[in-house]
Amino acid sequence: MESNKDYISSLLKDIQAETREVVLMEVCGTHTMAIAKSGIRNLLPPNLRLLSGPGCPVCVTAQGDIDAVIDLAERPGIVLVTFGDMMRVPGNKSSLQEARSRGADIRIAYSPLDAVEIARQNPEKEVVFLGIGFETTAPAVAISAEKALQEGLKNYSVLSLHKVVPPALEVIFSDPDIKVDGLICPGHVSIVIGLEPYIKLAQNYHQPCVVTGFETLDILEGIVMLLQQVRQGQAQAEIQYKRVVRPEGNLVAQETLKKVFTTVGARWRGLGFINNSGLEFSQQYEELDARKKFAIPEYEDIPIKGCACGDVLTGRITPHECPLFSRACTPINPIGPCMVSHEGACAAYYRYKIT
Amino acid sequence: MCLGVPAKVVEFVEGQMAVVDVDGNQVNISIQLVPDVKIGQYVLVHAGFAMDIVDEDWAKETMQLLKQLQPQPQ
Ligand code: SF4
């Protein structure tokens, strides 16, 4: 324990000695929460800034897609199964929670396999799993789809709003308005995708990328690794979170994704439409595609009035700079998804009183 | 949602599933994404699936931490 303490203070010393203006972005919502909780921000020199990026899957879901989900849940005969995080996300008319109180059959599951079980037990209903998440979650959903297909369950489908992270990072790096000097890369997404996508990003955009874990020590170590590269003018992809992430990633998960999904263009809150950033069922699995099965049209993105989530998600502003933050918008009465989600930057700033 | 919890594999069950121990609670998860996992190893669990085999010492330390650090909402 003592040696840990010494090590942490030596990392902090290194970080505090930085005199350049450096902006690092943490891509992952779990990092946003972990950084807020640890109080690391208060220990950084003022010239070193940490920005939150587009790494909260609930937050980056486009407003039009949320409205589509809520309308689907209200159709008769539908059971919508979702992760708990989605329940309070505001749509233009209501949230899923409000839809449920009006009588829609919406159930919270921990795993997509629970949704398959619900389908088995309710053959007279159409069970739709709401597929939201990045490369960490999508393989689990893909396997649920395979299971349903193997078992010949005809009443299970998935509304896939899954997204993949690297194309969004390209958008961030290409935007002249967003100034970032290095990326704290998502630990859990990288378990699946490995280091390769970051090697390309680091090369193409000359940005150091470090895949980092979620303990305070991990994050400090990740920051030091990034600063070392910044100081030396390097741009490499490295793994700090070696005890979990392998350079090649999880090959079984990658294969599963490739088999079940194809990449398509997708809309992101804040980042707009990004080519090859969404996952749609491949032809072989088409019958599981809820979008096709229920002929769900493309909903227009009607922005939530006053909510600046899109700018928060791209690091253009910090949550404080949104005029509604902690005034009209709080976790009890959230206006946008960045305040609803446990991984949202606004929720993190509010909960841990970051000033 | 992206939170990964380490868990010890206790027993294999049919259908590429396993019973894992998370801090004294036994949970059924799928091991389809880590087909090489062995009994006694630790895995990182996400959305009911083992995502990866993780270092044992680290897993134990994290479980200890999780026990101490209950979330501290406002
Ligand atoms: S504080 Fe609320 S309204 Fe403002 S950006 Fe965040 S979620 Fe949107």
C-alpha cells in the first residue's frame, strides 16, 4: 500500500511539473466518472486540461433515435427490453419511464440474454431488445441474436443503435474547432478492439493514444504516458491497462461482430452523421432487425431546447458552460442525456461538484 | 453501463455458460466470448458476458476495493 502511495505521488509530481498547455480527452464515460470521483482534476496544473469526449453510449444516441424507441415501445404487443440507463432519457414527448407509466411494457435487463428469456416466456408478444452501446456491448447482443435464431424464436428482435468508437475519434481529430493533444482511450472498448485502431489514429492524426484503466493510479499513469509523448513530440498508441487489454483485443468478440453485423453510417448526438460508425444486422440475421421488422421510419433529430449535450460530448464546452447546468438541469430533473446517464459528463460534474 | 466487474469462474454449465462468484454472489454468465477460460480464473464481466480473462492478483484487489467503495451519491 505504502509503495502505491509513493508511486502515486511520483506520478503526480511528474504531472504537476508540466508547463505546456496540454488538453487531453478522456473518451470513455466510465473514465469521466472515475476522474470526477477521484478528484484528479483538482490536482492538475491549470495548463493541463481534461475534456470529456463522446464515450457515453446513452449520451451519443441521436434524439431522433430516442424518439423512435419511445414510439416503438408504445405500440401494442411490444415488450421493450433495455439497460436501465435508458429509462429516464428525455425524448421529445416523454421518456421511456413515462411511457411505461402510461402502460407500455418496458423491462430493464442486465444482459441481452435476459431479453431472449423474456421472448421464450412470452411467445404471444414481440420482444425487442434496445441495442445501445459500443464494441464492449455489441458482441453480447450479437450472441443473443444468434441464440434466438438457433432456437427458432420468432418473437425476438433487436433495435441496433450500436456504435463503434474509432470513426467518432476521427471526427474529433479532424475538427479544427476541437483542440486535443492526446487521448485517454477507453479500457473496456479496447478489450474487444485491441490496439490496432489506435495505432492508425495515432499515425494518421499525429495524436498520442493511451488505453487506460479506471483506478486512480491507472488514470494518473495514463496521463503521465501521454505527457511523455507530448513532450517528445511523439504520437504512438500504447496500453497502460495491460493486465486486462491485449494488443490484439478479443478475437472471438471481433469475429462475432463481423459475422452478425455490418457497419453502416449512423447519427451521433453532437457529432452528426458518421460513415461506418453504426452496426446493422448482416443479411443472414436480417429477420432479427427490429427496424425492418416493424418498419421503423427515420425520425428527425429535434434538439432538446437549451440542452448543450452535443457540445459537451465533443469537448467544445464543459458542463458548467451550459446555462441550464445545475439550474434547470439536475439529476433529479434532467433535461438532456448527459445528465441522465451514469456515465454522462454533466452527471459526473454535478455529482462530484466539479467547479 | 460500461462498468466491468471481475468475477471468479466457479463452474461450467450447459450452453457455454458458467457460474461465477462476484463478491460472494453466484451469477450465471455466458463464456462464449472467452472459450479458453478455466475454472478458478478471473474474468471481467459486462452485460452478462465474460469479456476477458484478467490477472488474478488485480481481480482480487479490485473486488476488495469494490467492497469498500460503495458508490457515494449526493
Ligand atoms: S447540463 Fe443538462 S441541459 Fe446542459 S448540456 Fe448537460 S444535460 Fe444538457
